[in-house]
Amino acid sequence: MSDSAAQGMHFEPSSEYNIIRKQLDEFIKQEVEPLEDEYEHFLGADGEENRAAEDGRMDPEFFELTKEIRKKSAEAGYLTMHIPEEAGGGGVSTLHYCMLLDHVYDRHPDGFHGYVLAHGPEGFQGPNPSLMSAYHDEYQREKYFEPMMNVDKEFSFALTEPGHGSDVTWMDSNAEQDGDEWVLNGSKCFISNAPMADFFVVSVRTSGEDGSAYGISSFFVDADNPGIEVGKYQHNMGEALAEHAFVHLDDCRVPDSQMIGEEGKGFFETAINYVGVARLTLAAFCCGYAQWMFDASIEYAEDRKTFGEPIGSNQFVQGMLSELRIDLEFVRWLYRHAAWKIDQGESERWLASAAKWKGSELWNDAADTAVQIHGGSGVMDSLPFAYQYKKSRAPRIYDGTNEIQKRNIARQFLDLD
């Protein structure tokens, strides 16, 4: 990096960011917090059962509540603020958007505030910059993008397969061209939002060799297409707010007009870019969660006394908090650096991998630290830390396991060809 580039890196909040943050806080206060009082039975570990219907699926009332929040946010411009202006969004920089995610999740975790933004662990898949780029035409914009941005339609991103988790380039799902249509076959698993999706973004192999990133294409597939079926519902540990399911493609016919971008380039145009953004935003909201638990642990360490002294005077407690504080600053620097790179047009995917890896571990470690410092109270459902401990485990696996992130990073400097 040149000296001039290094001097141009500014990760501190700007005046523009501070204005947006203030407006966003006011929106949450006016539109979201009153709903938390009205629907308190859906919140926290105690609300986990209430969020599910008898069949284990998401309670319809809870789903409509989350949709109401997301729709209000879209109307106010927050749900789509990270989308480029030319695509109908607010044009907020990647850096500022990630910082806002960090800020929004730095509050009591038992709330509905996470539905205000498009990225979070809640499972709903919102507008993504990689899908809102130049890889579409007016037909796709009107049928899919605009309804998605307005929350008139729900969508689901179908990439992962039963036999291929992180090694997506070896996917078995395929498509063959038949005139002006493509015939899709295969199965997907762990697909977030699948049970309530109105349409899917499905990646399949259309050409090329197994293991090659070239030859994978992405298609819009309507949920009412007779060739697509949402299969067995999958309940994930700590993710009662999300819905996952198998998705099966059986001679699913899709018109050529619903291919996203060019044939054989869907892996780069949608899959990699989509997951890359998801990894970066994951690190941001993990920092928010970790910050809240760090602050709660600090307060408890100062107030709780044993042997006549605050437990914060114990060096072991000081050590846990000090490590967490350093890790927080480190992950914040990682995701902000990666976001700044994207804004400069200098995206380096390994930075997003590093941010995802360290961010997911940070949230998990912060929950573990909070549980340990709070002692017996920490494992009780009356406090949020036990539920956070359970909820924070999955991010080390989804959007590419942390082991895959380490592999991605190593391939940046190892010449293995």
C-alpha cells in the first residue's frame, strides 16, 4: 500500500455517519421499541417456544410482525441504504453500513432492532449489493429486485448442497438448456428463508468441469414453479428466528430471461460476491453483540462482590475482560479495513474471510466470557447470556466454516499450483 493510500484510510465515524446513526436510533425508538413491549412474549430464550408454531415452523403472527418492521424500514430507506443509488438504494458506503450494523446490535439482544437492517442472524435475506449490481435487466428488476427491496416478496439464496458444504464448486445441481429454457435438477440444504420465500436465487452447474468456478450459473426461480419443492424443515441450534429447509429441483424449467448475468459466471457474479458481503456484515454485527456483552460484564464485575471485593479486582476476571477488549478492537479494524477496501474498489476477499473468522469467534468468546463472569446467573434463562452462548455458535459454521476461511487466507500467499 502506498503512503498516500495509507494516509487516506479513515475508519472513524464521519459527520455523515453520525447523522444517519442518529436518525436510525430515532426510527428504532419510535417504530420498533413500542413493538417490543407489545410482543414481549416473542423475545429472549423464554420466547423461543412462542416464536414457533405447533409444527415447529415460525409462528405466522411472529413472521408478520417481522415483515411489518422490515417494510417500515424499507419505506424509511434503512433496509436498502447500502444498495447503490442507481439500483434504487441509499448509496451508503460499505464502511458506514457495517459500522451501523455494529451499532444497532450493540444493545440488549432481546429485541426486534435487528430486523431494521438487511443483514443479521435473524435469517431473513434482505437486499444485497451483489444482487443489485449490473447483472440484471428491466424485467428482472421489476419482477424480483423491486419487490424484494420493498419487502413485497421474500427471497432465498440457494447455494449449499447436502454433499458439498463449503466446496460449492463441486456442486451436483445442474441445468441443461432446452430451447429458450433451462431445466434444473438437484438438491440444496440449510437454505435460509426457504419456507417463506416467494422466489429463489439458485446456483447450478451449466458447463465446465467439476471443481471449477467457471460454468456455474445463477437463476431466479419462482417458489410456485412446479419443478421446485421446499422439503424438510431444519431447526438450527440457537436460530429460532430463522427458518432453514431442503430445496429440491426436479426438471425445474426456467426461462432464459431468468438467468442472472452471463452463463457460467454466476459463481463470481452472485455466489462469491453475495457470500463475501455476508461474511463482512457478519463480523460487524458480531462486534455489536460482543460489545454489549462486554459492557454488561464490566458492570457486573464492578458491582458483584466476593470476599468483600468486586470480582473485577480478581486478576483472572481482568484477564478475560482485557482479552475480550483487545479482540473487539482487532475485529473492528479487520471489518472496517475490508469495507474500506471495497469502497475504494480494491476488494481483497481474504480480508472478508479474516473478518468472518475472527468476528464469529469474537461473538462466541464474548458470550462464553459473559456466562463465566456472571457465574451461576450466567447460565440461567432469566439473563440473556446463556441464549447468546447457544446462538453464537452457528456463525462459526455458516457462510463458510472458519476452517474454510483459514484456507482462503492461506491460498493468498501459498503457491500451490
